[in-house]
Amino acid sequence: QVQLVESGGGFVQPGGSLTLSCAVSGIVFRLYRFAWYRQFPGRERERVAHISQDGTTTYADSVKGRFTISRDNAKNTVYLQMTNLKLEDTAVYYCYAGHYGRDPYWGQGTQVTVSS
């Protein structure tokens, strides 16, 4: 059974930081690429950051320089370090696992609320 379990969401003031974690089980972790998506109410999910099997990363323009995605193949965990958080970063954040030719997997989501 494949599981992606996000944690680390919560409430933070503008300018603050949070680190999200995604613990993965049930797949061969090193073979997958991973991403973090977020979803605002009433809108489709948008990709925030992506990391390939070899560690290459890409980011949405809105988070470049503020967010960092990383992976630990030994711990089967993906991270999203978020700094200088803004009000507009408030969303539900989802972990994604993808592999060529296979259906993707999603976590259940974790709420991040940025508010003063």
C-alpha cells in the first residue's frame, strides 16, 4: 500500500518559516520524482516545487528564492522548506510522487495558514 503522509503545516505570521515533510512508503523511493503542490479554495492545484530522481529542482516563480525542496533517499522523505512566508502562501499543500508510465500518488494534504 502506497502512502504519502504530509506533516509540518500550521499557522505562521508573515515573514515566518515552516518546513513540510512528506513521509513515503510502499514505493521504491529513489525511482520517483516528487513535487509539492498547493491548492487555494475554489482553484485547481498548482505546482510549487519539483525534484527529480537525480535531485534537480524547479520552482514556481511565486516561490523562487523562498522555498526549497529536497529529498532524503535514506529516509524516504521529501521536504519543503518555506521561508519569508506571505499571506498569499496560505493554502493546502500536497505531496506528489510520479514515475513514468505509472499513475501518480498524492498525499492527503496539510494546511498552511499565513496570517498576522
